[in-house]
Amino acid sequence: MLELTGIWRTYVVGDSEVNALRDVFLEVERGEHLAVMGPSGSGKSTLLHILGCLDRPTAGRYLFDGREVGALPDDERSHLRQHEIGFVFQFFHLLSRLTAQGNVELPMLFAGVPRDERRRRAARALEAVGLADRAHHRPDQLSGGQRQRVAIARAVVMEPSLLLADEPTGNLDRSSALEVMEVLEEMNRGGQTLIVVTHDPDVAGRARRVVRMSDGAFVEGAV
């Protein structure tokens, strides 16, 4: 499903160049559950941004279902990101003035989905993460674990084929973290490819495959 070949991501900082990713090769099969581990600054989030079409590599090729992402025009990259990729972040990024239902409807609003369909699909997504009874609560009326489950519902409401989670349990207690991982894994069992960036070895240990990064590259033998 995903193939990275010789990926570099270089940033210019003052008079210097910083290689956030260095000659990265990675293949991810459809339906796989992959964990990416490494210390802060190792390139994990940069890798996720490349995979999620939030950033472009400086060099190398990225294939998504056989399409070279770097060759796509901006509108096609945007369509790919909007319809095929779901994102779950550490800090939830929910709008405080909207209810859980309203937050989950947002991606569909931007995609032009009709109102009645938005409501049906958002309700179904919230039910899938066990929050049907919290649909009309605002984020400040929800626990951290519940807010992250709303974020997962928002990430999957467009039925993406790829789900990217960047430290999804980083702000949660152990019990809430377990609930969130179980929800993500249920999505994976339903056919969505799941890639989780994490510092937590317990979270990584739940994946079918673990890769480790250091200084912008995979640790030898870890892929």
C-alpha cells in the first residue's frame, strides 16, 4: 500500500542544513498495524507528515497505492489527504465551541457532504467509538480518553484507508490509553491500515511490527 524509497527531508536552519529524514526505505502492507518508535528528534513525526501528505520529501519517492505522491498536483494531494488518510494527534485538536457531533462532522463539512448525511455518519462514527451518549457534549464536558475517542471518530468518519496516530496516548492515563488503543485496533481489524508513532513500549508492543528510528533513519535491523 505504502512504499518509501530513499526518502530525505532536509530543512535549512540559518546557514545550516538539518536532515530530519535520511535515506529512508519502508514498505507498509494494506491492513498492517505498524508502530514507529524513537527518541524525540529522531524523525518519527516528520515521517508521519510525509506519509500523511502534510509535507513533501526533499528527495526520494513515496508511492501510495502505486501513485507517486510527489508527482501529484496540489488538488490531488489534498483529495488524497482528505479522503484516504485519517489523523489522530496527541493533543486532540477539537474545537471547544462544538459538540462531539459537530467536531466529527467537520471533515465532511469541508468535503461538501450534505447535512443529513453528515449527521448520520457522525452518529455512526461516535457509536463505533462508544460515545453515542456523549454526542451533544462539548470537549470540556468529556474526559481525556473520551476526547481522544471523539478525535478518532473524526479521523475515520471519511472512511480512510490509512489511519495515522501521532502519540495518541501521550496525554492519557493508563486506563484511558488502553481504551483508545482498543478503539484504534478495532478500526485496524476492520481493514484500515494503522501506523502509530509512540514513545510507549507497551503501545508499540501491541503492533504487529515495530520499527525504530534514530537521527532521521531506521535503526539497523529494526524494520
